[in-house]
Amino acid sequence: VDALRGRAGGLLIEGGPGLGKTSLLAEANRMAVAAGMAHLDLDLEGASVAAALFDAASHAGLQVEPKGEGTATASDCAPLVRALLNQPERVRESAPYTTYRACEGLLAELTARRPLLLTLDGLERFPPDDARMLAELLGKQAGSRLLVVATSSGDARAPASTAFAAAGNVSRLELRTLSAGAVHHLVEKRAGGCAPSSELVQHLFEVGEGNPMLTLELFDHLQQTNAVEREAGTLHVTRPWDEIPTPPRCTEHFGAALRQLPEDQREVLRAAAVDGVEFDGQAVAAALGRPPIAILRTLQAIWRQGGLLRIRDEGYRFEHGLLREWIYRSLPAEERAALHRAIAVHLVERPGTPAADPARLGRHWEAAGEPERAKPY
């Protein structure tokens, strides 16, 4: 509504994968088009903000007329905007100030014609300088009919998210996970009104971590593999949880994500999966016999790519417990035991710290095949 009235603004939709960010972006597009707004979706794959903006405008067939023929673009900028619309690949070769002026002129022209919605799915992939430029452009267009809606799957402290949200006219919307009660209602609706048992709800809540998309994926898989049955109007699980394989679509998704990583990063994730959903870099370094600083830098590199890890106050955690479980199951038994043993030895050698939690230590000794050493814990 503000954009339609000439008050530009932005909205940053934040949250992990599967919480509905892309669906909200699609709904924003639907509502904007219904309200008569123009829409440009910026494809950020391998492109800067400026390149993505001119690519989208060029593909939409937009043109800027010479000054005096209905254009709102500044006279000294109109030729540049026209040239870049005709050859958007030249944006990548232009100086930063030139591209900034060109983007400013293009947005002024487009919003003078019609209210404009710009959508960006995956702001965390932006270099911080690009996100900062987008925020500055939004500030310069404060009196125009412009709305920018972006999503971010990265940490709220990610540089690009912070830079974009720094604009005074940007609001933030954080999508949160479902409660156990909400998971119950979601599954019941999916099952056609048949109530799930408390055990089923608890498992889906813990493994799916309140993620709506992942919860439904898990439940659909249970139905397809006949791992649930209806009894007296309630859905019950028919097999032990550890006998139920990871859903194929999750396996494909996790496999594709890990194949994009170099081997040293995959190795770090395998060791981290042995420590648990939550882990710390020192334990992973000890398990692999590597310097802690090297492992911490590798974990930072994995986190910056988004979708696999989250940063905690002390250490890291996997984005999804199911991801950790899938990596852990993929390890040969002998390798798992050796990594558990290395982490247990490390924890024994650093007593008096939160990392030496007795339950954690006992679990590692047990999984290392040394139950006698696990007993004291």
C-alpha cells in the first residue's frame, strides 16, 4: 500500500529452508500484479545487483525514451540506461559509480511509469557491498512507488542481510518454526482428519524441528513406506524409527548440497555429525587430528554458503537434525567408532568446561565400543 502511494520501502523475509519464504515471495508477486504493479524478479546467480536488475529489465523488454519524451530519468543518465538495457552484459564491465547511477536512473524511470515490485530470493548470496548498494538505492527512491521484497536463509547476522536491513525504510519479518501443537494440527490435516499419536507427533517435531516442509516430507514418507497405520481413529508408527530410511527427496537434496563442497569441507561435516546435531570446532579438530584454527575457518566457510550450519553462542549446529542423521548413517561403522573415540579422549583431556558434559562423554565412549569407560558417565 505504501509503495502504491509513493512511499518506497523494503521487506526482508528471514528464516531457514522450508519455512515458507519462497511461498510468501510468490504471494507478494501475486498481490502486486493484482494491484497493478510491475514486477521484476532479480536472478542473483553469478550476478551483481546492477547486472541482475538490468538483465531482468532487458528481458522484460523495457526501454527508456530520450529526455523530453516522457522519461523520468535524469538527462545525463538516460543515454547510459538505454545503452545498458540494450546490452546488459556491459554492466559487469562498468565502474561502480557508473552502475549505481544507471540503476538509480532505471528505477526512477520504471517507478514513474507504474508502481514497481522487485523480488530477490536468497539475499545471503549477495556480496555485502551489493546489498549495501541496494539499500542506498532504496533510500534514494524513498518518494517513489517502489517495493523491494527479499528473502534470506542465512543467519540474521549475515553481512548481506545486515547491510540491506540497515536502510531506514526496510522492515524485517522472521519466520519461525512450528510448535509441537502446530505439528499435530498440520499432520492431522494432511492425514484427512485422522489424529496422529503423541509418539508420532513427538518424533516429527524433534526430527523435523518444527519445519513445515520437512515435517510434511517426513510424514508423507512414513505413509508411502507403510510405517504408519490407523488404529481406532489414530495414526500409529509400525516400525522402530532406526529402521525407517531417510526420505528419498531429502537424501537427494542433502547429497546435492554436499557434492558442491570440496572434500575437506565434507570431511569436517562427517566428523561434526559424529559429535551430534550441536558441536564445537575443537572437538571436530581433535577427531580429525587437525589444528583448531584450520577447522574453525572451514566451518566458517561452510556456514557462509548457507543451508547447512548455524552459528551458536558456543560452536555450531546442523541446520536440520535430519541432515546430521543422514551424514552420520553414511559413515562406515569402523570410522564412526574411531571418531567417537577421538572425541571422547579429547573431552576427557579438557575437563571443567561445558564441552565435558558427562552425558556427551558417555555417549561417545558407548558409541566407540567401550561401554566400560561409559559407565561412570
